[in-house]
Amino acid sequence: MIRKALHADFQSDIDSIQSHIVDVTGDPEMSRRRVREIDALVRRILDNPLSGTRLHGPLEGCLRRTGGRDNKIVIVFEPVVEENFVLFLLASFGGQNWSESAKDRL
């Protein structure tokens, strides 16, 4: 079984996504649906941690996966195969500049 590790700011990312959706739509249920989509994407990543778009430069060794309705959710993660875990670095939604933010999390 692959273990899951979260960067210290990963949960804050999810909380910010939730708040943003409620602020924009006024619909708490819509934000809960997006969180369920994030949870589902995390599970899919854990099922296949070497699948995703390989990142380069400062994010070398990390992968990016998209998911959710309209692929608006982006998760950046680092599979640590030799230690049997996946480090989840960042979750973003919509047009957020995830590539700049993720660099600060390594």
C-alpha cells in the first residue's frame, strides 16, 4: 500500500479552493463537490503514482495530474518510490498559477 504524505500547505490549498467557490457561487454544496473531486483524484494518484505529466526544471521528479469536472483541478505530487509514499505538494483550481506556487514547496 502506498502511503500518502501532505505538504504543510496542501490542506490550506483545499480550504482556499472551497472558500473561493463559496465566495464566487454562494453554493457550499458546489464547494463540497469539488473537494470530493480532489479526494477522488488523490485516490487515483495513489493507485498509480507514476502516472502524470512529468515536470522539469525546479520541479524535476514531480508529476502533475488534472481531474474533476472539466479537468479544473491540478495536483502536483512527488512519488518517492524507494520509500513507498507520495508527497502531495499542491492542489489548485481553475486558472491558478500552480507552477510558480509549486516551486516554493520543494
